Amino acid sequence: MGGERDVQHGETGESEGGAPAGHPVGHEGTRVDVTERVAWSVDGFAGLAVALVLLGLGGWLAVLGIIAADAGEGGIGRIVGGLAIMVLGLLLSASLAVVAPGQTRVVQFFGRYVGTVRKQGLRMVVPLSTRRNVSVRVHNFETNELKVNDADGNPVNIAAIVVWQVADTARAKFAVEDYEDFVAVQAESALRHVAMSHPYDNAATEVTLRGDTEVISGELAAEVAERIALAGLEVIEVRISALAYAPEIAQAMLQRQQASAVVAARETIVEGAVGMVESALAQLEQKDIVELDSERKAAMVSNLLTVLCSERGTTPVVNTGSLYT
């Protein structure tokens, strides 16, 4: 059915001008519609034993036929039968395949996909078939460091580590040309898209690349997984490995970050100083140590704030006269 559908699209998929007719290319009829299934296989040691028995039996019959032919007793039939049994034994021995841990064998019979062998050890598969090795071990790679503009338009350099593995061996082998190159390209495309969707930093309510690494990693993993599902691959984890402003704006952004840090620190200092002044005035009035009018309170507040908020040590000035003279 799939082959007939491909042929029909090949015949009617374009108009006279060469433009696609009906569905866009890539949505109907052009993808390889195949999923993994279990291939027929038996224990390879039993198959090897049968193959050796057949080879031995065929050789013995052939030798008997040759002896009979030399004696003039007509042993041609035995020779032919012995050779046929030996050919059958050779076919069985050629059907043996070794499957290592973390590896699979994708079996094709004259080009047709018949299944995948995942059982480890020596296995005997369909005779006259070809077997291709596909690893299901966990892979990981680091993307190239990309230069993209974040949501605020600032250029940033970003890279990520992608951990993935093959889930469907049939799709990995037949749906794409090279599944390792496919996942590398799609991962960089997803990384670029996610990086452009969020600001680097200094966002009060939005998710930022620098401040919300767990959220960004989750979004990135979901996007990569969606893009590579076509090839039968699955994502285990995606993590940001490098993130920084581009060199041309790094110094300016560093100054902005430093200014923001200074402003935040000064706000904390002033807030603490105001509380200390308020507490000092309240205790002076409560304990009736000195009676302060509004002008003297203003002078004391000014002096206390100067001492508490100054970045350097203050030098007191002793007034020997009166505040009003």
C-alpha cells in the first residue's frame, strides 16, 4: 500500500508547471512510513550446530558418491545430494549474526525491512538477508557555540549539550539519511529558536536565559525531542553548556550589571539607615534624654544618614556653640 501510494504521488504530485499539487511536499507520501518490529531469529548456537551437521552430512554423502562413481556403481545422485546439503549448511552458517550489548541488527530481505534483532549473543536470522548494525547506546554531543539575538535584541553566544539515543531503529535507519547528523542540525536549530524567545537577563517577570536554566533546559529538550521524533530518536537531557553576551557588547552589559548591583546595594543601605535613625530618635524621646525640636531632629537625621550611608569613614565636626548662633 505504501509503495502504491508513493507511486501515485510521484505521478500526480506535480502540476504541468512543476509546482506541487495538493499537499505540500513532506506531508503526504514522501516520508518513509516504517516502524520497528521484531525480526525472526533463533538461538545462534543451535543454528550453528545444525549448519555443521548439514555440512558434515553433505560432505560425507559427496565422498560416498565419489567412491561409488569410481567403482562404477553410479554415485552421481549422492554427489548432487551431498552438495545440495552442503549449500544449505553454508546458507545457515551465513545467517548467523552476533549482537553485542547496546547494539541491534536491522534485517532486510532483498531490500525489504523484515525486523530488528535486539536479543544479545549469537543469533540466526532469515537466510540471504542483510544485517545493518544500529547502536541503541546513549549518545551525547555539544553543539557549536551559536551567536543569536535574545528576545531584547542583544547578541549572545550560547551552546548546549544534548543527550539522546535511538528509540526506533527502523526509523533511524530508513526515515532519514544520517540520523546522527540529523539530530545535530535539529538541536542547533532548536537552540537558536529557544534563545531568541527569551531575554538574557534583567527581566522582572519573564523567563530569562541566565536566571531560569531549568526552565530553559526543559523547553529546549521538548523542542529537540519534537524535531527528531521523525527519525525515531528520543532526548534524554539537554543542558546549556555556554552562555555569555557577545564580545562586542560584553563590556557595556557588565557595566550595566555593575550599576544595577550598586543601586540595589545602596537601596539596602539606605533602608537600613532610615530604620536605625528612626529607632534612635524614638529611644531618645522615650527615655527623655534630650528634647529635640524639628530643626534639631532634622540636623540629627542628616548627620546620622551621612555617617551610616557614607562609603568612607566620616570625620566628625564638634560644634562648641549653639545650633542657632
